[in-house]
Amino acid sequence: MFIAKVIGTTVSTIKDEKLHGRKLLVLRQSDETGAVSGKPYVAIDTVDAGVGDLVLTASGSSARQTNITKDTPVDAVVMAVIDSLEVNGAVTFRKS
């Protein structure tokens, strides 16, 4: 699992039929404070996340293990919206 920040959305009218009706989010990997790094990537949203949310993602074959993404051609999935993060006894992120 990775921590990522939702930085945008994408729309695709022509896509694999198994992706119809699915929200596609643009993400960037994040550290425990919410600071982003790395290249943007797209993930299927299974939890109704939105722009600005810090989320947990899975990638590769693990991304196809949710009820929504099973047997679907995806490489990344948003599977949780983070409310808070605590590292070494200190809260490093809290959703406002």
C-alpha cells in the first residue's frame, strides 16, 4: 500500500467496458505529512475520494482484489481515505 494525494480527476468517454461508471482520479505519491512527490498516476476510486484527500492505494495485481476492480484492467486503486496519520507517537496528518 502507498499513501497518495488526490490532485485531480480524469474523464475518458472511450474505455474498456469494465471501466464504465468508474471514477478515475489523478494521484501523486505522498509522505506521511501529505507532501507529494513523484510522477502523477491514475487510479480507480472505490471509496468516493475527492481532490485534496490523502488516500491509501494498492497497485499491480493487488489493485484487482476489490469487489469493484476484480477482473478489471487496472493497475492502481484507491481503497481508503485517510482521516489521520500517526508516526512515532506524533500525529503527522489530520483531515480537516
